[in-house]
Amino acid sequence: MLYEYIFGRPIETYALAEEIQYSRNVSIDQEDADFFPVNAFARIPDGLLFKSDLPKGDFVYGLGETMRGINKRGGRYISYNTDDAHHRVDMPSLYSSHNWFVISPPSDASGRKPYGLFFDTPARTTFDLDSDGSETARVKVESQDLRLVYVTGETVVDVCRQFLQVIGRSFLPPLWAFGFGQSRWGYESSRDVRRVAARYQREGLPLDYICLDIGYMDRFIDFTINPKKIPDLKALVEEMKVQGIRLVPIIDAGIKVEPGNPVYDEGIRNGYFVTNEQGEPFKAAVWPGMTHFPDFFKANVRRWFGDWYRVLTRCGIEGVWNDMNEPSIFYSERSGRLGMVKMGLNYVAPRLAEKYAISTTEDYQHMYHHLDDGTKRRHHDIHNVFGALMTRASGEGLNRQVEGRYLLFSRSSYIGAHRYGGMWTGDNYSSWAHLRQNVKQMPGLNMCGFLYSGADTGGFGGNCTRELLLRWLAFSCFTPLMRDHSATRTRDQESYAFGDTEDFRRILSLRYRILPYLYSEFMKAALRCDLLIRPLSFDFPDDPTARKIEDQLMIGESLMIAPVVQEGAEGRMVYLPEDMSQVRYAAGQFFVEEVPAGMRQVQVPIDQVVFYIRKGKAIVAARAPEDRFSAENTKELDLSDVELLGTGETYSQYLDDGISKACSLDNIRIVQRKR
């Protein structure tokens, strides 16, 4: 069951896609706090405070992108979208805010059932989940306006499915978006694109798309192309598509202050920008220098901004990634941070951005939005939804302009943005700790609707090692978004940049061999509003050992992964909650053996991947071409030419053309084992 409790006059965040049948307005004078599992709530000078018992043994799942473990108990988390390129594994805030979590009692907890809470507010919110050991959960909302959604169910999965239903279906990317992508802050010219594509092809490494970072633009200005670096974008896009490779350019949130720039001129003429206290467009410096931010809370502004993607889509672009949409601010005239910016941030920012945290709450206090209901709101109070509404504007624009399905993923988000695009977890680092964090983040993102998600494989900052990239690729083979992305002035991080490429060819080929299964499971989960990636405890709730494991995940209905995430490890301990099929992928071949339940040591050489299939289940895998391990890209991948792996006799495969917008569960076929 779902229940909705209204405090004050909540700001519309567009998180919910359906109305909740049971809804109730809550007054502070009410004392019947038993109508939801909160022992006490109170209005405090700067908002609302909720307290609830968190008995020993209860786990807490969710909170989307947040750091630390899959079980969030013992941590303190702050929903306040923050751009910090040097984030640590213990920091309380990242680029997105996902205020949904589920309390899961142990199976022997005297009949207590799991339940979930969604604090639907764009305001800063703090979740203290027993950080002091007092067996108490505290949630502080820095606003007195809130929609609180309470979900009850028999199991954690049941609770999650109800929530996913009410927030709406995940956006559906095209098949090519499930291929491998290569990106770097530094790809900016036709020459760069051709060089990367040619090297991948020469080394026999599969590749489906190349991302362009800010350098492809004219002076880092949105919706422009630098004519010296890319003289003819349309011709370049067509050239790459012939090779089965798409181009995916970046778009930032700030619009350059420059008369004569048509985007700026239209925004000024129509009053489309966020303002300051005096009602003038708020100025802040980002990559192109001084910019204004579109007021995405207004429907006409979202339509206007989305329409400008035509600059790219008319050149054949079918996918975009959005960045800097927390929004990031390097400097404003009020805060005075980073001084000397009038020289032009496009010259000095790359050095300065590394020295300073970028987002600033001081600036957010002096930015104002004008909502469609006629009210004026300070940005600080509704900050967490800004990036999500940019995603909505972009997704709706791309949907209008692209004939088939589009690709869109964004850095900053809020629940609800998943209906328009996916997300990546921002500027991580080339470290083993961040690989382990990537594993732990995926279930929480799925719980919040972001099925199409992933991290920068290999790490964005720092210098990746050969071993780390191979192990990270082996994990990313199972996440919907699989992109290698690195920062400028770090070592080259492409799969061909580490000497002998044979190991990389073997790992990357696995992605394309299991794509029929991964794509099928993604589409079924999205169309059913279900989970794709889960902790072991969701599938084995009565197993106390499975409940504690945080470095193994379930992928779809049949598959379990246990990635190697420790430096120098030649294998790892793996826990099997039941008898399973162990699949070893080595030198382009699958080797399957049945193994009993329990803990076991498994050797995993650097050029191999080992995964598991549940008892009585099967997965579909693409057959390898005669002359190589796998397809070079999804253009030549035949999803219907598959073999079954596992002990199951059949598999229900979702199969379509990979591009059409009309998608339904009618596209499921039964694949039977051939005798």
C-alpha cells in the first residue's frame, strides 16, 4: 500500500507519475503520529524533523547515488546536489538527490514488515541513519513544505516495485546505447574522433559510441560547434555511423552571456533565465565565462531549451550527455570566488577548477526562480530539482526531434528524471575504492528508477592502471551504461593505451556476447517498473549471509556477479546462496560447470570473467562470429542468434529492432534449448 502525507504546500518536483489514492494533510497539532512509522515529528525554525526507531538488525537500502555501503545504516547523508570533483567515499553529498529508502527488518524480526519512505522535497534534506548508535533514524527537511510517501509491503522487492510503479517507467534507450562507449575530456575535433575510432577498429576492440566533451564547442558555448575543430559535424556523424559508431556530445547548463548568441538573445527577450533579487538575470561564470541559467521550473523554458538540441539532431546526433547541471558555479560577482575571471574562464578555469570545490551555497541564496503558478522561489530552497528538470527539458526535446529512441544521461538528478534519461555517477577517481563504490551504488540507483546508469569506468580523475581498468571493465560489462571516461591531463585510458590489447579484447567481447540477456532484462524491468540490479538479500531474504554481502549483485532474473575489486587479487571468495551454474568466460568461450551452494574460493585471471546463473534458470548469449570473439558493435549484432547458458530449458527474451519507440511486453519470445 502507498500513503501520501502532505505538510504545508509542497513544491511540485514531478517525481510522481501517478496519483496516490490515500492522501492526507498533516497538521502539527495532530498527535496521531502512528499513521506512519515515525515516532515523532516537529516543526523546527528551519523546517521539519522526523525521528523513528531503527531497531538493531534492521538494514536501510536506497538513497540512490549516495556513498558508503549498500546498507546505508550507520551513515549520515545530505541531499544537496554538489559538484566536487575530488569526492571521497565517505562524503555526505554528491551530484544528485534521491530521497527514497527502505527499512528492512531481519527475517526473524517478530513479524515486522519492510516499509519505504520518500521525502519528496527539492530542499536540502539530511538523513541520519543511526550514525551515533542510538538505534534512531532522523530526517531533517529544511522546509516546512513536504510530500511524504509511505509504502508498505510483504518484502523489500514488493515495496520497491510499488514505488517504481508510482514514479513511472524508466526511459528506454536504443540498443546501441548498451554498447561500449569511449570518452575523454579532450576529445574535441574530427581528428580526435577518427583517431579513436580507427585505433579501436585496428585493435579489434568493439565500440559503439564516442563522447565529445566541451572542447567541440565554439569557446565552450552551448549549441555551437567549433568550425576549425569540426568543419562539418553532419558529415562526421554520417561517416561514423557507416562504421557503426555514434557521436554523443555534451551540453552544459549555463548559457553564455553574449549578445548575438541566438540562445542568449532569445532567453533575454523572453525572460527565460533565473534572476537575482532585483529581477535581473543572475550571472555566474562556468566554462564559457559569464553565463545565465535557464529557469527550468517553467514549462515554456523547458520547451525552448529542448528545442535548441536541433543544432545537434539536425546533424544526425541521436544521443547527448548533460553536465554541470547542479548547477556548478565557478564564480559570481557577489561571491567573488576565483577572481580575475573577467579574463575569460575558457582560459583559466581548467587549472582553477582543480583547486576549488565548485558549487557554492552562497550563490544559491541569491538566485530566484519564477514558477508557473506565479510564485517566486529562492534557488537554495528548490535546488535539488534543477538538474532533473534540465534532463526533462532535454529528453522531451530529443524525443520530439529524434525519429527513434534517443540516448541521454545526466550528472545531476532527482527522482522522476529517470523517465527522461539515465545518469552517471559523476567525476569519480581511478582507485580501487571507487570501483568498489560503483558496485555498491548500483542497487540504490535502480531502487530510485535509474535503470540506465553506471560510473566512469576506469575512473575520471587520476591515472588508471592496466589492472584496475581490466577489472573495472569486467564489472561494467553488466551495467547498462558502460563508458570509459577520463579527465584531461591524466594518462590515456583507452583500452588500447596499455600495451598488449588481447586482454581488453577478451573482456570487452563479453559485453557483446551477453548483450541479448542484458538488453532483454533491462527492457522487461523497465516495462514492468521493476528492478534490474539488486543486492543478494533481495532475492534471498532468509539467508543471513547473503544479507551481509555487498560486493556481489543480482542482474536480471537469472544472473549473479561477483567482480574482483581488490588490487593484486588473482581471484576472490564467492558466496553462493544456492546451487548455481558457474560460467567462466575465457578466450571468447563460455565454460559452464555446476557448483554447490556455499562459500568458495574462485580463481579469476586478469583476462577472464566468472559469473553465475541461478539454479533452474538460463540466460541467452550471442554466438561469436567465426573469425573473432564478438561483434564489433551493435550494428552487426544479431540478438536473435543466441545460445542458452545455465540449467533452465527456456528463457523469455525481449526482442525488438532496438530503435523503435513503440515498445511493449508483446515483444517477448520463448527461447528453448536445442537438443
